[in-house]
Amino acid sequence: QVQLVESGGGLVQPGGSLRLSCATSGITFSIYSVGWYRQAPGKERELVAFVTPGGNTNYADAVKGRFTASRDNAKNTVYLQMTSLRPEDTALYYCNARWNGNGYWGRGTQVTVSS
């Protein structure tokens, strides 16, 4: 059974930081690419960051320089370090693991940036 479980969300003030985790099980994690997505109320889900099996990363322009994605293959986990958070970063954050046409989603973790 494949599971992706996000954690680490919460309420943070503007300018603050959070680290999200996406723990996976049931897949050969090391061969999967993993994306971090977010969806704000009334908006479409958007790709925030992407980590390849080799650890290469890509970021949406809106988060470049503020967010850092990484992976630990020994722990089957991907991370998203978020700094200098802004109110517009408020959203439900999801991870998605994909390989060879197979894709799996977690249920998300809520990030709220507000004073």
C-alpha cells in the first residue's frame, strides 16, 4: 500500500519559516521524482518545487530563493524548507511522487501565513 504523509504545516507570521516533510512508504522511493504542490482557496493547484531522483531541484518563480526542496533516500522522505514566508504562501501543501506514469498524492498539510 502506497502512502505519502505530509507534516510540518502550521500558522506562522510573515517572514517566518517552516519545514514540511513528506514521508513515503510502499514505493521504491529512490527512483521517484517528487513534487511539492500547493492549492489556495479558490485557486488551482500549482507546482512549487520538484526534486529528481538524483536530487536536482526546480522551483516556481514565486518561491525561488525562499524555498529549498531536498530528499533523504535513506528515510524515504522529501523536505521543503520554507523561509521568508508571505501571506500569499498560505495554502494546502501536497507532495506527489511519480515514476514511469505512476503518480501518488498525499493528503496535504496546511500552511497559514498571517500576523
